[in-house]
Amino acid sequence: MSSRELTALRLERTFAATPEEVFDAWTSPEVLARWWAAQPAWTSPGCEVDLRVGGRYVLRMRDENGRVYAVGGEYREVSRPRRLVYTWCWEGTDGPDPGAVSLVTVEFHPEADGTTVVLEHSGLPSEQSRTGHETGWIGTLENLARRIFDADERS
Amino acid sequence: MANQAQLDRTFAACAHPIRRGIIERLGAREMTVGEATCDFAVSKPSISKHLRVLEDAGAIVRVIDGRTHRLRLTEHALDDAQQWMSDQRAIWERKFDVLEDYLAQQRARRARDSMSEAQRDSDAAGGRERGSARRGKDAG
């Protein structure tokens, strides 16, 4: 199996702005709060960002019943305006993936007409990947699911 | 939301190249154990272990037909994992949407600011001209 197939969840989009603008917006608490108010009736009671290697971030959202969901992590690499790496972990025991730590890598590529953001979210806990386990099984699953079951996945 | 233990089992089932290889082969059609596991260059006990992990995860089923063991993929073998994946994708797609809106607003604000700045500059320039004309008049 090629390394390409072993890539994690990957998204790409081009924005009409400089890498600096996109990088700053990516980490801006204002953008994070808007993003995190996931449904119209939901609110984001606050985001904390300590943008430096080893610094932490926390994003919170509150649903219409007042229940708060939080995700947080630690910045592993902060290279403005080219690259950002951070861990991703749902807090509490009733989140979508309690206790599972995953890794988010964001690259900002300058283009003639803007900046292409390439995001990779790999689900394997970093502790495991350090000990040499297989990485990128998410992408494999996605490929497999698409190929084998011909699921209607958005391309 | 998917059952966490089941999700763990599904991802674990896919977390090995031999097990992924078996899943891929069975994606084409039902096979005998021999067909599905040949050429992996590992011992028989090791193959048995991988098959057990896949069976425990509910990814494959074994149909025993006399002395022949046949393997096939379960119909919804990877559904829960795939659902999890598309949930993650939706989260990030939304961030891209928000970012796009935000950057467009920033751009519009900058354009507005530079227009009103140009307006101020031209007003100020006009004022200076008027001022110097006045000063000229005063001097005269």
C-alpha cells in the first residue's frame, strides 16, 4: 500500500488572502468562536488560545439546553505563516471521542491568487505513532469504505 | 454517535497492513482463507490471529463449508468508522466556511477603510490648499 493511501483525513481549500492573513484568522478567537457555535441556537461561551509551542487552546460550545462541549489541545508547532500543528482532544467523558488524542496539521501554501490551506487530521494518538504503530488508518478506512461499499462520500 | 468500543475495534482491525490487505482482497469477492491470505509472508498462527481480530471487529465473517473455510466482508463492516470520518470532515468543512466568510468581511472592511482614508486624504489635501490660499491671502 502506498504512503499516499495511508494519509489521514485531508481537506484543502484556497482563500483569497495572504498566508499571514489566513494563519492569523485560523488562530483568531473570533473565528474559533464563530466556528464553534455549531448550530444556530448554539453559542460559544469562549475560546482560549495560547499560541506558542507547548501552549494550550480550549474551544467550548453550549447547546440550547445549556450543555457545554469542549475540545482542547496543545500547540506542537507554530511557524507563522506556513505551518501549525496541534493535538485535538474532546474533554469530559461524554464527548464524541472521550480521551482520544488526535493530531491536526495545517499548512498554508502561498499561491498566485491567495493561499491554499491543507489540513490533515490524523486520528492515531501521538503516543502510539511515536512507538511506530501504523499511522493514517483513517484515510485507509475512508478509501476502503468508498471503494468497497461505494458510499456516497463528498469528494 | 457510534459505540466507542465498536469504533475502537473497527479502527484496530484496520490498523495493520496485513488486515487491510485482507479487507481489500475481500472487497472484490468472497474467498477461501487461502486465497485471502496468500503471499503475506507471515506464519500461519500470525494469519489466524489477524483473522480473529477482523472477525471480532465484525469486519469479516467465516462460512465453514465442509473442509473449506470461506471469508467475506460484512455488509456494513466499516459503516461506524465511516460515519465517524464524515463527522470529522463536517467539522473541518465548517471551519473552512467560517474562515472564508471572515476573510471576505475583513477584505470588505479594508476596502471600506482605504476608501474613507482616500476620502479623508483628499479632504485634507483640499483643506491644505484652502489653508495655504488663506495664508497667502493673509500674507498679502
